[in-house]
Amino acid sequence: VQLQASGGGLVQAGGSLRLSCAASGRIFSINVMGWYRQAPGKQRELVATITSGGSTNYADSVKGRFTISRDNAKNTVYLQMNSLKPEDTANYYCTWAPLIGTRQVYWGQGTKVTVSS
């Protein structure tokens, strides 16, 4: 499975960005896609996940500001980020994993988000 993320960039605090990530390859229909982020000097952390059935999970730090969604027909996951804060600055990585079988997690290459104060 290959993942191609896009949509990162530079934005002022309070602004918005939308990340996209398309999965290709051997895609099992029952799966979970998500976003993680890693800020400089910090550990990688979960941002949000969404299953192929539409169930979502968010980190407390982004609840109410970020929305994860997906288009199953396009094998694409989106992350709408509103009310961005400087502490949201990080490299954002998308993930894909089947919910059956090996449950191996595949990672995208990352897209950089910078929020200026």
C-alpha cells in the first residue's frame, strides 16, 4: 500500500488547512486511515483516525478544531484543520491499516504544517 499526502503549508494562527492522503495498491475494504504528527524534538502522536465504516477518533488537543473524513471510493482521507495554533506545527503523516488479517500499518511520507503566531 502506498500513501501520498498533500496539503501542508504555512498558515497564520487561527487559519485553516486541509490535508489529503490517497492510498493505492492492495486495498482491503475494511480498514482504518488516520493522521499522526511529529513536532521537532517531540514524539509522534495520534491526531485522528477514521474507519471504513465512518467511526472516528480524535486526540483531545484537536477535538472541536480538526475534522477527519474519507472518500472510500477514492481511498482518500482528509483532515480539515481549523483554528490552527502554533503548537499544531509539525510534520503530518497519514496511515492506512486493514482491520482484519495482519493489521500492518502503512505510513505516508509526511507533509509539513507550519502555523505562525
